[in-house]
Amino acid sequence: MQLIRDNPGRQILESSVVTIGNFDGLHLGHQALIQRCRLLADNRRPIAVVTFEPLPGAWFRPDAAPARLISARQKLAYLDNEGIDLVWVLRFNQALAEMSADEFVSQALVDVLDPGDIVIGEDFHYGKARQGDRDSLHQAGEKHGFKVNTVAVIEVEGKRASSSSIRECLADGDILQASRLLGRPYRTQGRVIRGRQLGRKLGYPTANILPAVLPSPLKGIFAVRARWGDSGWRHGVANLGTRPAVGGEGFLTEVHLFDFEGDLYGRRMQVEYVKKLRNEEHFEDIDDLVRQMREDERQARECFA
């Protein structure tokens, strides 16, 4: 997969099949767009994905951005697995925010990707103040010689497969429904760092991971699977949050792996969330905290029995 950033200032593809979006989560709706691209390309034309970093919501509302489902690194890895030929990451900044719909089509699509087909979702908007829509894109296609293909909304058990729907599911602790809308288990990843080793003193050593994206769509205590490098999946329990029980500061993911001893510092760990056990709590007494941790372990082990 070829990766380019910003505007290369020249045409780099011919008669490509293009889809455009944030692709936060690479959920079933996004996968349907890519599947349509594959069908149109038919192994004869290149497939290009145009996406944005930072996500527009984070740029417009840096202090109130919606929780992000996956990091930029994860997004590129997922797109690579989808067999995309080229990913163009456009830097979302003031200049791009001010670009009109017509300018976006001509400068960010036609001049660089020479699209023969563009694949979009039903609610697609583009350009300054989201002034462009499906109708205007069809008109642009008539002018520039590309065809617009619209993919219908994907629903699972009556719930729309969208990034906002998945955020709602995760915020409610409904990991199963979020995974159904994603089309795969919900996972995060990050590098294991050194912590204060309080868990080790309490009999529950943890792998501490700084989240790759904030704010996190998940908070609380979870039954999880985790792996790193070429290791297999190991079961455990994770705390995502500020750790009020031990006077923690800053958001952190702490993963306790069952029946494991070893040094994981510096490893990039992938964590898969299976079930939410409870919300974070504050405990006045350390003994009460340890008793709750034992109960969390018991419940988590039951999930994998």
C-alpha cells in the first residue's frame, strides 16, 4: 500500500476508484464502501482512499472532540489489510476547512487521483461548511468525467453501523454490539510503560499503556484478551481510566494478565475487550480495593471459562 500525505502537486493515479472519509473504526459501513470499490476496480484499476488527520471533529472542537475509536496507526494498518493501493492522508487544517466543494473535487481528487469512479455513503458531505453533497458530487462528475456510486447504510439488528453508534455502544459498556457494528472485536493498542508498580505491591501486577487516542470511548473495568509481538492471546482484566482508587492522575490502561510473569516494558501490546465488569470506583480502604480486584478477576475468568 502506498501512503502519501498532503498534496503531491501532480497526478499520481489514472482512472482510479476512490472513496473518501474519516474511516474512524473501519466499521461495517466503511468496509461496504471498500467492497464496492473492489467490485468496481475488478483488479484492473487502482483503489485509493482519501482520509483526514486530524479528524475534522477534533480540529473544529479540540476541547470537545468526540472519542476516537482507533488511532491513525491502526487505521492505516486496517486499510493495508483491506488491499488498498493508495491511501492519501490529507492534513485537516484551516486551508482545507476553507476549501469550497468545487475546489476539493478539482484539487484534492481530479488533479491528483484522476477518478473514474467515486464511492460514497448516503450522508456524504464535503467542502467548506459541508456545502457539498451527493447531488453536487454527481454534477461535478458530469463535468470532470467520473461516476458517483452511493452505498446504502449498513444496519445490524436495527442499529446503524456508524462511528457515532459504536461510540454510544462503548460508552454504555455494550462491547458485543460495538463489535457487531465493527465487524470484529474492539481493540486498542499501545506501548507498555513503567508505572508506580502499585498493582505489583497489591498482588496484581499490571502492564501500563498510555492510550494512543484521547478521549477514550471506553472507561471502567473489563475482561480482556491481550497479545504482543508473536505471542498468543492471553486472558486478563483491565482498568481504563484515572484510577481514583489509588489517587491516579491522567488516563491510563492497566492490564493484569492471569498466570503470567515476565517483563513487558517497551512492548507494543494489543488489547481486545470482551465484557465490561463495572465502572471505576474510589475505595477508602486498601483491603476493600483488593477484595474488589479479586472479584473482578473471578468475573473475568468466568468470561473465559
